[in-house]
Amino acid sequence: MTGDTRFTQVINNPDDTDAWRDALVSIAFPGVEFSASTGAPYLPRNFDRLITAGGDFGSAEKVCNVIWLRPSGATWGRTLKVGETLARIGDTLRNAGKKVRTTLAMPRSTHKSVRQSHKRLFDRGVLLPQGHLPANMEILIVGAKVAFVNVHLPVGTHSVPIGGIVSNSKRLVRVVEKLTPGQADGWEQLWDAPASSANSAGPD
């Protein structure tokens, strides 16, 4: 997905402390159009790098799609941070003269009790086909210009997101295709607000 292999060992062996040590040390070394990180995309240090890596959003399409793939766990998005992040992204894109369309994508394994939890924040909600992407993956795409890709790995009773920012244009095309309904069978639309009444991405 990212073209970077530095986290392969820790993803395959999340209980291996040596793999975690090597992964964390490797974050300091930049990749080719990939910037490694830990933590959620809404953390200030990660969000600022994400927007910077996006470059000139003025050159993006007139309508910029913001696609957020959530992991399947019920604990994702239980704070105000998701809404605040969408609002900040929306402000950035509108300041560049763009209209914003937001989509929340989720794996098929997402429990039915939480599938509608963020309906007020996103214009559209979709379920991925069964097995389309790993259920512990999180991806935030901004205007097809930049993507934040995380894998949530178990550490004790919690999970730790590890991944980074992808700005390579060819890899971005592949990421966007993976999260575009119609590219594979089995997609299911949960809601879709008319463009004229798109949500304003206020606080959660």
C-alpha cells in the first residue's frame, strides 16, 4: 500500500519487542515520498505533516474527496478528534477554492451498532467488500493528493497505529482505487447525503 517495508516485521510479529524497537528507530529515516510515523492522523504533529505533504491543493479537482477508512474496532472515533480533523481539512480545502465531499469507509466486520456513529460528520458511508482490506487498517485520503496509512497493532489491551504519509502519485492512485466503490463487487452504501446538503464536518 505504501511501498515502504520498514514496518513489515512488526506488522507480522506485533508481540516481538525487538521488531518494535527496530520499527520505532526507523521512523527517523525518511523514505521516498513516504514519511513514517506512529499515532493517529489527527495528532497535531501528524496532521500538520499530512497537510504539508499534500502541497498545492489548489491544483486538485474542483470537488475534493476526503475518504477516511476506519478500522473495525468499536473504540475508533470516540472522541471529538474525528470531527475536528474533518473541519480543519475542510477549511484547508475551501481556502484553496475547493468544494469538499467526505466519505467514511469501513470494513465489513465493523459491528452494526457503530456503523452509523459518524453519520452526522460524513456525507457518505460505505461498507467495503468482505476481505477487501485488512480490518485493522486506517487510511485518510485528502483530495487524492496525499494519504495517511496506518495499521493498528495490538499492544497489551490496546492498539497502536503505525504507518505514515504517502505522497507518491502512482501509489496514491492505487490507494484511491482501493477505496472507490465500483472497483470491486460487494460494496454497500449505508448513507449518501445530497451534494446540496453536504455535512459541514462539525465537532463530533
